[in-house]
Amino acid sequence: MMSVDDQLLGALAALWRIPPPGPDNLLSAPAFVALSELIAQRTDSGKAIFALSNALRALGLPCGLPANYREPMLDLPAVAEMLVKAFSRKSITRRHLCPLDLADDLPPMIFGNSRIAWLTAAELDVLFDRPRLMRHFPDLPLESKRLVEFQWLIVEEEVPVNVRPEARAFPFLYEDMSRDLGEIEPHLGRFPTAVEDALFFILLVPWEEWSTLKEVDWRGFRVPWIYTLDDDLFVSPSRPPSADSLSFEPWIYQDNWGEEIELERPIMLPLDSGAAVGLQWITDAAWTEVQVARATPLFETPVVHFLVRAFLANGIDEFIAHLTVIEAALGSESDHKRRLRPKSDPHARLSPTNRVAARLRAAIGEDKAAQDYELLFDLRSAFIHGRAGLQRISTQQRLSARSLARRAVCALIGRARHPMRLREDVMSDLLNTSQSSQPSD
């Protein structure tokens, strides 16, 4: 078990005395070799030279800093404590920082391990660990004063780590190269799972109803990128993000002397007054209810995957993703395989599309929902099957697809409050309910 003592402090002091710009190869410097051997003796990590190099850089090894570096330095006891902790960790905190580009002025929200908030420049510096970034990227300063113009979704998760420091520093070197490197993991999202979980929850509220510029975008915000930072000293941070990747517009105003001052400000997609009330639903209690629902058989299908895909996609891909949400939520394998249905199936004449539409009618409680879905599904089919004369998909149809998808998911969450059986039984009940409410021919 490694601990802070005079021997460790002495080995670190020898490294700290190396003058800038340091040796051509730090890993072969006698002081570095002595420290790595001492650590190898006290831990089961072996000579973790690459992990140790990353850690020393993050902790501010003087010979690795530029001549103009003027930030406060850690004292050696603090460096030693942090180094010991790094070698003994079983888990780390992973922080995902997501700028809400184009967002209107949203209220602060806290749910699960996530929050949405306005941040000060000082708070951003802490979340991005600005001193560590400066030590790794001295020529790429964090643009806190521009990034602070946007609201942020912050998602944190506790992640177990490999006990081998080298595997944490360079995980690709420890991957199983005998596996199929071109295989597709069907449930893998575009963003980290913790972020997509947070986005799924946020997308359950009716952004499409609150948007005042529906022809521009129904979304209340965009997430153009995510900056992920581990508090693991062995992992090199990514380059600081550029504020230029977010949406600014010129802003000209007159000062007290009548002079025009040209600045910039974030572009916003304004929401109507309903958002202020509706967003109050986003709470920790609602988050817990959704997580309980997601653990039931009703969410065995990729409902979450496609609701988030629709948010991240554009054009026809977005439209198809909305409709796929409905099929994932309310479709059944037996819709396409008659042999899986009971021989006495009272709805044998219904097509797979009609069966999903019928369940949607029962789940939402509106006859129009089924009619709208069937019309939208016909547009989807016309595109996929290359039908001639495919019409443009209007803003209203796009919004209808989004609304039906969201409401279908919310209906599933509501049904998850009841005693749960097999998903197929729930689908059968919805179909029976829908058809029994229809007038007979």
C-alpha cells in the first residue's frame, strides 16, 4: 500500500528540481525512473510509466510547463497525496459538460445525477478543471468568458476503473484485438449513455408545443458537442472546446456617448410562456419515476434510443426516427409473425401498421392519433419504397410525428405505474381496448 512519506516526497522533489525545458525524453530521466521504480515496489501496477507521465503533467511538473506559465502551483505534499490517491482508486468521477446551444432562458433544473444551469466563469473553470487543462494545453486557453454566455447540462457519473494505471492511460493498448473490430453494437448511442439518459428525460416535455419558431426548429436547444472529463490523473484530458462552435450573432448597441459598440451574443430560439410552467415537471421525483418505468418490460425495446436519435437527427432521418419511436413503443413481434399470435386472434385482419395505430389510439386516448399515425407512416413508406411523386413533409407533419412519439413514450411511462406483466400482454390489452371502442361495421 503506497503512502506519503519522506522517500516519496524526496523522489518527487528530485523531479521538481529539473529545470525547464526538461530532458528530451522524460521517461528515461534518472529522477523519473527512480520514482516509477519506487511506485512499482509499493503497488501492483508495475512500471506504469505512461500513466505516471500523464499524472505528473496534470499535477504541474515544472520542467513540462512553458516559460510564461504563471498559474498557482501545488506544493509537493499535495502532489504526493493526489498521486497516492490516483494509484489506489477503484472508481473515478466522469463529468459530461454539454452546452445548450440556441436555448432560451431556461430555469435551473436538477434531476438524478444531472443539472441544467447558468454558470459563472469561475464555476466553468472549476468544472473544466482549468489548471489541469492549462498544464496539458498551455497554448489553448479555456474560453470561459465566451462559454459562460450559454446554459449547460452537466451530467456526472461514478465509473469503476481498471486497476492497471497503464490501461487507464492508454486503454486501446489493452483491448482484445482478436474480436471483430468492425462489429456493430446495436444499443450504442452517439453520446455517452449517461448523457443520452438525461436527454431522453428532458425530451419527455412538449418542446414542440412551446417553440415560437416551429418552422426553424421545434427543439428548445441543441447539443453540438460534449466535453467529457475524468478526474483520473492518468487520463489525458481532451483539447479545450472552442466557443466558435456555438451559435453567436453580431450585436450592436450605442453607448452613453452615442458610439456604436459591436459585440456578439448567443442566438436563441424563443419559447412561449408555457415552457416556464411545463419545465417545472423536470424534477428529481419525475426522474425517479421515469427510471422505474424504464426498468419494466415496457422498455425492453429501443424506445429511448430512437427518441434521442430523433432529437439528434435532421430532415428525413429525424422524421423516420419519430415514427420508429412509436413502433418500438407500441409494436410487437407478433404483428409481423402470425404464428406468434393465438389461433383465436380477434384482430387477425389488421395489418401490422393498423395494429400499432390501434394501440396508439388506446394509449393516448384519441381517435385522431391513430389516423395521424397512419398518414405519417404512409409518407415514411413512400420514401423507403421509392414511391414516385413523394411530397415534401410539412412542418405540421414533422411536429405531429414528434408529438405522437413523445406522447406514446409518456403513455408507456404512465402504464408502468400499474402492476406489470409481460410486454406482449400489455400490447394485447391495448389492442383489445382500442378495437372494442370502435363502432362495429
